[in-house]
Amino acid sequence: MVKTALFVRLEAKPGKEQEVEALLMGGLPRVEAEPATISWFGLRLGPSTFGIFDGFPDDAGRDAHLAGKVAGALMAKAADLFAKPPENMKINVLAAKLPA
């Protein structure tokens, strides 16, 4: 059951949009190896605005994800790809519908 979530807003530097998109698409295999990451979505919100939304059973799962490979890859390339630091928003999930 998803009880906590994370939304990360990303603003690509001009000309870096395709690299950000590729980074997000490449993140899926990494997060599939995280047992506490119940749901994960790489998003394109606009021409240069991207996001990540993921759900977890608890705070420990969310913290493990933030210390994991996807977050590490994102932060390693942040200065090169993003116009400003990623915005991390920790969220409490009130209701969710996911496949059984």
C-alpha cells in the first residue's frame, strides 16, 4: 500500500531537454530493483519541465529511494542538466489505486 510519495520537479537547461528525457527513461530499470518503490513515473510537464512521482509504503522506503541509484544519477548530472536544483516534495498519500 502506498502511504508516502515523492514529487521531484526538474527544469532542464536550454538545449538539455533530450538528455533529461533520456535520464528519466533510463531510470526505470534502476528503480525496478528497489523493493520499496511501489510506483514510479518519469514525467514531462512542459517543453523544458520534467518531474518524477513515486510512491512508497513508508518513510523508510522513500528515504532508501532518495539514497539510491536513480537519485545518485540525477544529482551527479544536476549541474549540467538543470537550470536550478531539483525540487523535492515529500508527500503523504491519502488514497491510491494501483494494480493488484
